[in-house]
Amino acid sequence: MAAKRNRWLVTGVLVVALGAFLTLSILPILGGRNSRPTSASTPGSTPEAVDMQTELADRARGYELVLEREPDNQTAILGLVETRIQLGDLAGVVEPLSKLADLNPDVTEYRVLLGQTKQALGDLEGAAQAYRTVLTSSPGDMKALQGLVKLLLDQNRPQAAVGLLQDTLKAANPTGTATGGSTIDDVSVRLLLAEVYVQEERFDDALSLYDETIAIASDDFRPLLAKALVLRNMGNTGEAAPLFQQAEELAPAQFKDQVRQLAAASSAPSPADSVPASETPVTEAEGSPPAPTE
């Protein structure tokens, strides 16, 4: 069960290598910088790598000096966050990222990244608080929902995760909005809830929810694909085949190849690894469409 819980839906947000995820996710938010992760220096590092490590440390110190004079200078805060990520200093990311989130309450990605960073550092209470802060104002924020649900499952609290998602669905009115006007993507929340059921091996509940979702979102390929993957993993390849075909027909162009590859695979990965969380084009900040194999 623990191994399965490390696999999760993509909303952009959740991979095993959190340091790499943070770098790839935050760089577009930082304004399209061209820099990329730089591995920390090791005893076998080349002179070039050591020089780069020194340059990054000097750059970080430069940003720190600016912030001593101008604590709300967001250019310096962004630069410090990016540089510390490149240095592999996740603990050092928390303070400036917290500041960044406070200065930009409408940019929920910063708060979600803060939650993921704290979770990676073992501060589970702090991570939960970060996710819940986002969900208080934006109950349908899928990145925050995914982060908190994953945290609850990692804590062996599946019923709490189910309750959270069920309450989120109840909060959405027929127009897909919650109190205060924030948007709730009913289908994405349903898919996330079904994935929790799959993780907990409640396959009948998952399949039933997929059927309900297919009925209310007949033009959405995601519940068809998710149901097909579950059925095939259960050995029901005959039932899965037409669902794969329907999913491919409905899928946007950028996902058709992926659906076709999944349908042709001899053994399917979890829907968590395979079903895109949204039908909108996937950006670097959200992650690329997931690979067909683990």
C-alpha cells in the first residue's frame, strides 16, 4: 500500500524527486528564467561543477544582502528561492518561499510549493496548514487538494482524504462554483476521489464513481481512461478495450498518442500515473503528460 501511495495524479504537482519538481515548477513562475537544476557538489565533482556551486553560493549571498536592505524585494526573494533550490537547500527555501506566498496571496502555487517543501522536510503539520490555507479561499484548487490528499494518505488517514473530497464536491453548486465564487472542477475532484478508492483497493467504489462521472461528463475522456486502466489491472481486458477506444476518440490531440500507448501496453500503470488532471494544454509548471510506463 505504501508503494502505491507514492503514485499520484498529475495536476502539476507531485513527483518523487521533490527537489527536481520544485525547480521545474517554480522556474516558469519566476518569469521564464533559463536556469536549470544544478547538482550539489560531491567529492567526485569536476572543477566546473565546483565552480558552479561556488557561483550559486555567491549569488545566494548577494540576494541575502539585498533582502537585508529591502526585505520585500520580490526580485531578490524569487532569485534566492531559485538559487537555493539549485543548491539543493530545501530547508533554506522555506523562509523566502513563505515570504513570497504572503506577499502574493492570489498566487496559490507559491503556497502549494511551500506545502510540498515542508512535507519533504518532514514538517507535516506545516505542510497541511499551507494546503488548507489555499483551500480556505479556493476550495477547488486541485494542486492544494492533491497535496493534502496525498499527505493524508501518507499518514494512513484514507477516510480523512475521502471526507475532504466528498465535502469539496458538496461545496460545488450546479454551475461548478463554491461559496465566494471560486471554481471547483467537479470531474477532476471525482477522479481524485476515485483514485483514493483505487489506492485503498476499494475497486467497486472506484468503478461506480467512474460510471457516475462518465454519465455527467460524456465528452470527457479522463474517466473513461481511468476506468479502462482499473478494469485491465483487474484482468477485465475485454471490458477495458472499448473504453480505451472511446477515450482515444474523445481525447484532445495532445493526449491521443498517450491514450493509444496505454491501450497497447501489456500491463497498465495506475490511473494516478496516467490520467491527465485537466484537458487544458500542459505547461512546464504543471508537468508534461505522464509517461505510459513507470
